[in-house]
Amino acid sequence: MRIWFYDTMSVGFSVIATYFFYQCVVFLAKGDYIAGILVLSIGAFLLRNSIEFGKLGILVSQEKGKQ
């Protein structure tokens, strides 16, 4: 059950981070550089969390296989 949770969170954060990166491009195209940089940092934070949830899913699946 935990494996599905971590995988779902990983994919969900990746999708949300992609949306934030798209919004970053939109803000930068409009010339709103402060909002673009803030949205870029949020997207990077979400992408990093997505990677960590993916790692947790792999660790949990390997731990389950050892039992």
C-alpha cells in the first residue's frame, strides 16, 4: 500500500511541477520576472520532492522483497 502512495505522490508532484514550469514561462514572457523566479523555485522544490518520493517507493519495494 505504501508503494502505491509514494509512486502516486511522485507522479503527482511531477505533473504539478511541470505546470509550475509552464506558468514560469508564461510569467517570464509577460515580463513579470519576480513572479517567474518565484514560480520557478516552487517548481524546482516540487520536482525535488517528486524525486525523493520516487526513491522512497523504490526503497519500500526493495524492503518488501527482502521479507
